[in-house]
Amino acid sequence: MQDTGDMDRGPVRLHAGLDLGSTALKMLVIDDDGLEVAGAQVATPWRVGAGGTTDIDAADLLASVRALVDLVDAELAPVTAEPLTSLAVAGMGETGLLIDADGTAAGPGFAWFDPRGLEQIAAFPPAVREEFPGRTGLPLGAQVSVAKLAWLRDQGTDLAGLRWLDLPEFVVAALGGDIALELSLASRTGLIDQDSGAAWPAMLDALGVTADLLPPLRGGGLPWGAASAAFGPRVAGAALTVAGHDHLVAAQANGTLDADGYHVSLGTAEVLLRVLDAPLGYDARGRLADALINEVRHVVPGKHVLVAGVKTGLLLRRALHAAGISDRAGRDALDAAVMELPYEGELPAGAIEVSGARNDDGVLRLTLHTEASPAEIFGAVLRHSNDEIAQLIAAMDREVAPATHSTLTGGWAGMASVRRARAHVLPEPSLSTREQDVAWGAADRARRLVAASVPS
């Protein structure tokens, strides 16, 4: 964090970024020069049920955001009493909430890896199922938001009169901002036609709703109103915006907007992001979706992205828990043990079988044909995810010229064993120098929102 002595220069404008992540909610505050001033995080308040079902209650989410704001306020208090000038929210895709006319949540939000909705999407009209990838740029599966909307409808939720907000947009609205959808997040729902940038009428018909389900669409980083006093005086009056989909915000924070490289975010999901100067079109989107790759809108106006994901972080976390490891010290010790082994491990080929990394899976399955240490198992999970990544890269290379370099970000990228594994499959990988790319990227979007009024 910034040396507090810098604050002696006089009032310093503060800009905050909120990152609504799958594991934690993070907040970072920077000044006009982009220097980090304060930061904190709290656990994402999921409710975990049987069969991998995972959802979030709106009240729990907002209570956690308030707790996060309070932590940051306490860190800032000895340094400055200045309120935030601006605040931007980024976060995970697919997860959102239905709201009523008063802006109150009408049900839970579902994690992107929650399996509910499979039966409902199987019952969509054949034409909708067939056209879905080419229209939306997404594979049709339980991950997309429309699967959860159909599930809620079939559980008795009357969708008429309700509106959809993705998680970052819901939090901005709760802070006092406008009710609107951001394009990169809306692109994750399955409701948007990528060619038109508007609601896809056939999908609305399949859900039995009208276009009123979608609030107005808006580009990330544009004005979203001002914060009320509901979250305390530190936030009150801050200019608000939605930064966009977390992986895309992180890529922009790193400056990885060139078309020749991968931005690789290693969180609960591992995402390979490739920037496109223009959409690839209906047919290419269909081919990519067959390989579970998305072609959707970027947070940067006019640009699109390829988004390829594997559930590496989810599997690695489950491997840690299976080994009885739940703290950083244990993780670091395991990392060192993996690095003492060769990349291929020391067991015979096929001694450990791993599956589950595909983006439509996420269930860690291990078959041990012999005794295996936690380090051997962890290394096998990394090699399995490498195999899945290699298939995704091959599919992208059939549509666009191969990438020449990669930038690694996210919590798992801090492990030497993870970086070594990725060097076997990614072109020229390098490590991001920031610890919180998404939160910093969101704070930077907030800073640029009010940049026109920076004192000379």
C-alpha cells in the first residue's frame, strides 16, 4: 500500500474498485496517480447445498459488501477522512438476481458453477437450442443465466414484471446507482444476440418473458449515478460505474489488449482471454461453442473477446481440501513438494487418473492405481488441466492466428508449480506484477470515470 506520508500533500482524491469474486469480495482504493492506498477482502457468502448447488442471498451479499466497506474505511481512517470520489464494481459472470419494481431481490443468485437448469435448457425449443451458440456466443449449458431463469420459472417464480441484474449491477444499484445492464456482463447471460447487441427475441419467447426483463444496456465505465449514504459517509456521493466482467477488467488493468496474446486468470475458474478487434460471426461462434469457448463483447467499446475456461482452481482447491490443507502455509509446503518432483511426477504413467477440469464439469474425480502423495496428486491435477487447455488453444488456433505470449494473473498463479505447469502449454508466459488485478482494474475504471475533472 501507499506510504501514508504521501497524504501530507493535501486532499487526495480516492477511487475504489470492488471485485465480486467466486472466493472473496475484494475492495481496493487508489489515488489519482494509481497508487494503492487501502484494501481488504471478505469471503463470498455462498450457501452450499446438495449436489454442488451453490447460491447467494441478496441480504447476505449486501451485508458482506457493507462489512468490506467498513474494513476499508477503518484502514483509511488514520490516513484521511476524504470520501471516495468514485467507485466501480466488477465481478463474476452468469450470477445475477431478479429484482422487483422497488429494486428488491425476488430470489437468490446462483453461482456460475451451480448445476441447476439442465432440465430446463433441454426443454427449450429445438430452434433455440440449435441457434443458441451462434446467436449468443456461448455454449448452451447450466452455466448460462438463462438456465437459472428457466429453473426459477419452473419452481414457481413469476418472471412477469421482474428485471434481471448481474451481480455487479445489483450492487451498484444497491449503492444508489442506476438500474442498467453492462454489455460484457449481459453477454454472459444467454439473453443477448452478439450481432445486434440487443435482446434475442427467440430466447425471450422461450422463457415466456418480454424485453422488459432487461434494463437498459450500457457500456462499462460509463456514469451509473452517485452513491447514497446507505453504505456510510466514506462512500456517499461517489460517482458510480459498473466496470464489467472480472476477467476482462483484469486484462485491461494489465494492458493486455493486443490481439497476439492470452490473458490467463487463475482463480476458481481458469480463463484464457483473447482480444478480438471484431466479432467472428455466427458460424465461428457455433464452432467455438462446440469446444466450450465463448465469443462475446469486451468491456472495451467495439472489441470482442474469446473466453475459454477450465475449472482448474475449483479442482485444485478440492485437491487441497482432500489433503487436509486449508491454510496458506500448508499450500506453500505442498507447492514446494510438487516442485521437488519432475513435472511428469515420479509414478508410472497412468498411475493417477484425473478428470473434471472441463468447463461443463468441475467434479474432481481421482483414480489411484497405486499409493500417491498429495504432491503427486496435485501435480496430476495440473497436468490434467494442461491437457484441457491444450484442446482449447487448438480450437482457438483454428479460428484466429496463434497467440505469441501470455500473461498470468490470479491467486493460483502465485504457486511455482502452477506456473511451471502452464509453461508447458502456454506461449511465453509471464506473471502479472499486481496482486489484485480485478480490483485495481475496477478502481482504475472509477478513476477514469472522473478523470476529466482532475485538477491541473
